[in-house]
Amino acid sequence: MRTFHDLVAEAGTADMTGWDFGWLEGRATEERPPWGYAHLLAERLAHAASALDLDTGGGEVVASAAVLPKRMVVSEGWPPNAAQARATLGPRGVEVVETPQGAPLPFADRSFELVTSRHPVRPDWPEIARVLQPGGTYFAQHVGPASAFELIEFFLGPLPEQRNGRDPQREVAEAEGAGLTVTEVRTARCRMELFDIGAVVWILRRCVWWVPDFTVDRYRDRLRELDELLRRNGPFVAHSSRHLIEARR
């Protein structure tokens, strides 16, 4: 294995644009939920007349669908990702809209037959319900509770209250409180393995909400400690948490 310095330096300068995790190939693994979200999404997009994908990142998941609705819109709050989504999806006639997190969606009531999202930052249920047509569907894969907390708590210490966030049953209640009828919820807990300290640095730079004040300099001592553990004991094991949710207006 290369030196601590080389691994950290490489990961610390890697490009963070888009939502492609290909940089981790051979350096980390994560089991996928059993339902196959991208495949299920593609089936729904192929049969919808209009759709909105929220927090689309660089548009990677939508781009994987062979057939898109006649009206396909994606929203993204981070300008570099939005630019990549335009480059990826614009040639297919997809409208890319930059929407600041927490702001109302810039669409008229009842605009879309289908609203989707893979790992939304925070689902705004009243806004989702507002832009859905009567009979329309929200279909998404959300991050669940205590996802990757083995790694997060290695750096931040115990976070018992935060472990309860993103609870799927709470989200069901919020969705139904906004006027939606939840028709399906499926949950999965998936094994993650990180093989070197570069993978750790990269993922903490990518998922900035995991350790919000993360910098290599600030956490250098903990990184060195984890590097020693990886070299001595093998991969660091954590678990991602996901839930599939479908709701109808």
C-alpha cells in the first residue's frame, strides 16, 4: 500500500464534480439494495408523460434510462453539478433547473405526472405534493437512519440523537401529512468496506454532511490512526441504510 501522505494527497485533490463514485473502484465497495432503483426508475420514466427528478446531481441516474418522458425536468442545487447535468442531459432535451436547497420548487401546481429522486437532501413533502398531478406518483430511494455512522462516529464520537434521523416511518407520516398516500416502503441495510485512507478522505469530501467540518488538516491525527488500523486489520466496515418509497397524490 502507498504511503499515508500519497493516498491523502491524491484523494484531497480529486475532482468532486457530479455524483459519480467511480473514483472508488478497487478502493471501496458497497452492497446495493435488492430492488435495483435505477432499473425501476427507468421503467417508470418510460411510461410517464412528464417527470421531475429532484437533487439530480450530475444527472447520472436519469441518464441511465433509455427512454425519457416527453417533458423531463431535473433540479439541482449545486452549480457544478447542475452544469454537468446540462452537459449530460441537455442533448436529450432535458430541462435542468438550479434550485437552492429549501426554496420552493419553481413549477406550477400539478405540473408533473411523476416526481423522483435518488438520495434527496431533504424531501420537501408539501412541495412534492403541490407539483404532482392528481393521481401522480412520487418514487424515490432515500438514505435511511444511521447510514455510515460507524465511519461518522469514528471522527465525531457517539451521535445518539442523529442516529434517529431519516427514519422511514417518520417520512411516511410527513408525506401523508402533506396529502400523499404512501403505497410502498422497503428498507435495506448494506455493507460498506473502505480499503485505504484515500477512500476515506474522498468519501468524506464527497458526502460533506457526514463530517461537516472535515478537512485533512483538522482530522489528520484521526486519519493517521485509521490508516494504521486499515494497514493492520484490513477494510473498515460500515453500513449504509436505504429505503425505497412510493407515494401517490
